[in-house]
Amino acid sequence: MQLIEASTDTHVWAESYERDLVDILRLQAEVAQAIVKQIRLQLTPEQQAQFRSTTAVNPQAYEAYLRGRFYQDTSTTQVGIKKAQDYFQDAIRKDPNFAAAYAGLADCYLALGSYRRLPPQEAYRYGNAAVLKALELDETLGEAHSTLGYLSWRYAWDWQKAETELRRSIDLSPNNIDGHEGLAWYLAWSGRGDDALAEIEKIRKLDPARSITLLDVSGIYYHRRDYKSLIGASRKSVAANPDHWESHYFLGVGYEGAGQLAEAIPEYQKAVEIAQNDTDAVAGLAHAYAASGRRVEARKILDELHRQTRTSYVSPYMIATIQAGMGEREKAFELLERAYQERSPDIPYFLKADLRVDVLRSDPRFQDLLRRVGLPQ
């Protein structure tokens, strides 16, 4: 390891380390402590305690964990998330006391729930158990606090705890990109777009080559309902991440919000193809079909989703958005109420920004739903 003063190219410190892989986490802490000493950084007692809390880890478990994080960080499809889940479970089998692996596993359950591949109650139960186990093993684990923040936001609907945990995550792990990213999405959703963009800038400084950050920017403009900016950001995101369905989805939303339905439909179609029929992308396509007068195609999608509910979980919120687009208000409200009763993560996340339910906003029942959910104003 070498420490160099970049502005003067002055060599400050160097040291060589040789350890068994079982001590990889302790080695990282030891190197960090050496650098802290050289640059005379003053640490808080809590930060000092983090160095002392590092433990030995099974090298094979650590390898499986890193592979899990790779798939978890780069995948937005069920196949990729399932791969990550398998690696985290393998890491736990090899080292049952590996806290970070439980946090990763919790992320997978919550992602599968948020992408509507698991019923929300199931995702919450397994995700909550895994993240609490991670914190039981290591209360200073920043990524576990980030996951708890996400769970509190999308599943428990506890906004205050969500923000507290997301900020706690960053306090514990200031260079953890996932923590800043989670906070950015939460801030965008809660109406603080400028603060969210500031978090994105922190991510860019930590990792200038991270192309997925462009998707985060699209998410911020989505929650602002700034469709012109959403189109611009999403075009860049599609160019950088053509295989990420959410990039195409956000571009479709931007076009639809700007009244450019002819341009929106191909982007939704691409999102459906890449996402392997994620119901958010499917509902977006159906809504755009209905809005453009292609009601037969919209009805075909709607009927297929209703058929799927007989054999698998389908988000009632997503079906409601299509019913709204078809002008079937009573059925839409019936499904929104069902989504509310099952504590669907779609309810708090989409209600304020989703253009697909705009036709319902003036109805007193919609205002009552907003009140019952308790969304921050």
C-alpha cells in the first residue's frame, strides 16, 4: 500500500502486508487505520469502534458475497436478482455469522418484492428477518442500515425511520455508493429533488465511471414530473445502459408525459422485452396503448394480467393503472384499495408521481387514499 500526496506527487507512506484470506476484513481495517494515522484524521469513538469490530471471515464465503453484490448492484431483472440471492445464501451457509451476507440477502428479497416478483407480505417477512439478523451480528454495518431504511420506506411506510436509517447508513459508511443512492431516491420521492441531485454528485465523485448513475438522475426527474428533463436524462441512460429496462421505461414515461405517445410506445415495448414482462413496464405499455386509442391492445394486456392473478402474484396497483387508463374508475379504485390493504410497496412509491393515475386524482376517494397512506407533503 502506498499513500501519495497527489498535488505534489510526494510519497508519504508505504507498507506491505501479507495475511491469510480469513483475515481479509481485519486487513482492510488495519490498512485504513494506518492511513488515518498518516493523514492525522480525527475519528469519533464510533468510527474507532468500527475498526475494532472487524472479524475473521471464511474466504469462500467472502468470495460468494462479492459475487452476490456484483449481481445485486448490476441487475434489475428477476434472473439477476435470483443469482445474487443464491450467492448470498451460499455465503451464509459457509459462514453463518457473516453479517454483510444477510444484508445482501435482505436486499434481494426486498428487490423481488419491489419488482413484484414476490407478494409484498412475503418479501417483507423474509427481508425484515435477514436485515435484523445482519444488525444483530454487526450493528455498525452501514449497508444493513441502508436496507432497513428502504424496508421502512417502501414496506413499513414509516417515512421518519426510513430517512433516519438511510442517513445512519451514510454516517457509518460515507463512501458506500449504495447508501448515497438509496438516500437520493428517497429524497426525490419525498419532493427534495435538489437534495437528491446533490447525492448523485457525491456518487459521481466517488465513482466517476458509474454509468448507472444516469438512471438515478432519470428517477429524480420522474418524481419531479419534469418530463422534458426526464427525456433528456433517459436518452443518456439508454445510450449508456441499453440493456437496463428501467432506462427505456423512464424514457417511455418522459415521452408519454410530454404527449409524444408515438415515441413512448416503442420504449415501453423494449422495457417489457428486456424486463421479461415486469408488470410496471407492461402496465406502462398498456396505459400508453389506451391513451393513444389502441384500446384492443390495451384490453388484451389487461385481460392477460387478470388471468395471471389466478396462478401467481400480480400487483393490483399495476392492474389499477390500466383500468384507470381505460376509463374504468370503479374497478381502478377497487384495485387500489386491494393494493392498500396488502401494503403493496407500489402504493407509497407511485401515488404522487404516476401519470397513469392522473385521471383519478380529482376523485375524493383518491384524496382519501393519500391521507390514509400518510404521504409526506
